[in-house]
Amino acid sequence: MSPDDALSSFAVEAYKVAYQEGELPAQVMMADVTLFNQETTTDMERTQFWTMPDAEDVLQECHYIDFDGACKGN
């Protein structure tokens, strides 16, 4: 767990991951989400949506961003 409780990591003993050195439990990392206000998205940031035909709809539905930048709805 991180000092500010924003990131937690868990080992899942029921699922193993095989490495050259042997097997270890699968790891799950969970992070807090960040509130997202689409009105503060700059024009420069919006250019990153150039391949998404429904980019404006996605931004309108986005309320949170998780640790890897994925947009989440309500």
C-alpha cells in the first residue's frame, strides 16, 4: 500500500503466474480514481482523440480517470 493509500497491491494465491524462476501469485494493483472535468481538457489534449469518431461523447460521459488513464462513467 502506498503512504497516502492511493495505491494498493494484493497477491492472489489462487492464481499463479509462471516465470523462469518459478511460479508466484498473481498481483492485483488497485488505485484511487481521479475526478475528471471535461471542461478543463485543453485543445492540445483533445487532439489525442483524433482516431475516435465518438471522442466528444466519450468525454461527456467520463467522470473519473483511473490510474492508467482509462475514462470511467458514473
